Amino acid sequence: MIVILEPNIQKDSKEFKKIEDFISNFPKVNIKIIEIEGETRSVCEIHLIGSTHNIPQDVLESMRGVEKVVRVSTKYRQIGRHDIDIVPVGFDYQGLHFDQDSFHIIAGLCAVDTPEYVEAIFSCLKGLGIETARMGAYKPRTSPYDFQGHGRDCLCWLFELAGKYGIRLIAMEVLKESHIEEIYEELERAGRPTGVMLQIGTRNAQNFELLKAVGSQKEFPVLYKRGMGLTLEESLNACEYVASEGNRNIIFCLRGVKSHLGAPHRNMVDFAHVPVVKRLTRLPVCIDPSHSIGGKDTSPEGLFDISTASSQGVIAGANVILVECHPDPEGALCDGPQALTLEELEQFVEDMNIVREAFLKRKDALSRFKMKGLAE
Ligand code: PEP
Ligand code: MN
């Protein structure tokens, strides 16, 4: 059960105390207080865990300071929407805002290789007005003999270069808890010229200890990637681990799922799930067309399958695109075949902005249509 308080009701108010006293009449019910700080609105919620079936919802709902009481029907209680008609507030990081209405493109290397290539990408992103990059330092590879990433060694110069080009955030996968500490220390050493979003890769989608580790720190937001062989429900429950530890600054990323059907794409594109995740959760939703498609085949019109798949996610309301590029894809140490060149990235960004406009027009047209219906 979740008790959503009115916007002005804080933890130290009289109203809060009364609600808390009322709940304390019910044994075997634990409470967890969740405060969500949004740009336009802050929400305080009391989550009731345990034997809540005896608690009269109507009495609780009639108490002063209570906006709404919902019985939680799904397991992912913190990231879930639970049919509540409240604005999912999202989060701010490094002066950037992320919610279910925002739109960002996070582009860059699959794996950090040389400072020259990194600088070429940051410079290109700056030219495109993009302040969000992806850069893998710790790489989970299928073969132990493949390049595993430069790890800690590249972080300091990577962060310094990011600062030089006005990059505010770098999405970076972590494979174990100590990587979070390494990132923190190297960011400090570099003088905090940028920020980091901790990425949970698809292979770790159910690594519960790692999920708890990224969830129990609040310094960095988290980009959680759906498990490639998991149902959506299983991935949402796993993602809940992050929130349940206290960190609610999460983006949920769709990246295609494994299918026995194989070719033509690396994975089966699951971007039709964008509106589903937005409906089921309060999280901004990201799509990763690079790992979904895995190659650079084009349509007869010359459009990359990567761009077309990405368009499918954006037209459905995706909030973030995570895409790989490389100044010299053939020389890339990881995932070269799916990396856009910097020229192709420029075209990709223009293409995605066209589709984003179309999505906003779809939303507009729908609300005009609804208004007309109301007026009639
Ligand atoms: C990545 O984005 O660097 C990556 C390895 O993706 P995934 O975990 O989705 O395979
Ligand atoms: Mn990759």
C-alpha cells in the first residue's frame, strides 16, 4: 500500500505524525518514507509493507494531508506507477533533466580506446549541441580473449577531456561494486569536470548484489538495461532493487532481446515496449538501437536499420537514445560493425530530431482532438 501525501506535507508536519500514529495501530506493518524531489513538484510517499489488508483505505484517504492511497498490485512498488494519475517527477543531474517527457541523445564509444578518438567524439558532440556521451571503460566481453576495456587507467584523462568539451554526463557500465568507487575517486582526481551515469549492462540485469550497490549510493544516476533473456516483468522487478536501496534516479533502457530466430539483427528489437514501460513505471525510458541491431545494413532508401529501429522507439515516446559511434569504426576495439562514423552520427541526430518532432505533433494532435471532443 502506498500513501501519497499532498505536495506541501513534509515528514516533520503534524499531519504526517497523525498518519504515522494511525498506521502504528496495525501490527506487522513496516513503513518506508520516500521523498521524491522534482523540478516542479516534490512528492512524499509512505510505503506500507507487510500485512496491510486490515488497513481501511477510505479512513486513511480521508485524513488531512493525504492525497491518495493505492493498493499496490505489482511487485515493483517504487518504480511502478500503479495506475496513479500523478506526474512522474523524474530527476536532475548535472543541470540536465530526465523524466518521461524529456529527450536526450547519449552517443559515443562502445569502449574507450585512445584520447584522440575520444576527443574527436567530444568535439563532434559539442558541435551538435549534445552534452551527454557514452564511454565504456569496463567491458563485459563474451570471450575472455577480447579487449576488456582500459578500466580505471583511462578515467582521469577521459573526464578531463569531457570537461574540456562541455560534456556533462558520461554513461559508463560498471561490472562490480569497486568500479563505482574507482569512478568516484578518478572523478575527484580530475576535479569533477563532468558527471557519470552508472550503466547496468544486460548481462548483469539480475546481478542483485550489483543492483543493490548502485542503488545504495545516490551520487550517480543509473541506466538499467533490460536483461536480454528476461521477461519485461523480470527486468522491472530487478530494476526495483536499485530503487529499493534508495536511489530512484533511474532510466530504464530497452536494448533488444535474444531470440532463437537469429538474423538479420543482433537482437529482436523491443521498442514497441517503450509506451509499456512508460505506462507501468515512472521511469524515463531509453532505447539502444546499436546493440539491438548490431550492424549497419540500410534500407533501399539508404536509411540505416539502426536509424529506423531508433525511430520506432522515438515515435513511441522514448526519452533517451543510447547510440554507438567511432571516428574509425574499422579500428574500433569493440562493436566496430555497429558504430556510426561521426558524419553518420550527425545525420542520425538530425533524423532523430525529425522523429521527435513528429512524436510531439502526435501528442499535440491527440490533445486537440480530445479538447474538441470535450467542447462538443
Ligand atoms: C553497452 O552498452 O556497452 C553494452 C555492453 O550493452 P548491453 O549491456 O546492452 O549489451
Ligand atoms: Mn557495444
